[in-house]
Amino acid sequence: METIIRIKKNKPAFKALILLAKELEKSDQGAISISEVSSRKLKFDVIEPVNQDEDLSDSFNQLIDFPPIDELRKQAWPKI
């Protein structure tokens, strides 16, 4: 049986759990293993508007033409 516990590093229980796991690993190396995986933060590129004087209502009018979610679902899965 295997149990995986995930705790974010900036949570208070993280250090205590790692210290406990390391002590348990010393006494029984076959029963416990520690692996730390770091996740990268996604970076988003922000594109500034070309024409800042442009009226934003034009952009919203383009979104109005977008089909509703039910229609998109029917197009993607017509038999469901």
C-alpha cells in the first residue's frame, strides 16, 4: 500500500512532516521514501493594447458573436 501526501511548502506542517519522514526513513529505509517535487509557476506574457485610445466596446461586441456554450457542446459532441 502506498500513500502520497502533498503539502505546499509555505504551510506550517511542511517542515514538521519532512523532519518526521526523514527520521522514519533512517530507521526503516524500505518503508518510506521522500521525494520533493517543485512546481514551476506559470508566467503569462501581457500584451499591451496597440491603440490605447480604442473604444473597448468594439472588443466586447466581438465577444457577443461567440456562440453559447450549449451550441459549442452540440458541435463538439453531436450524439450526446
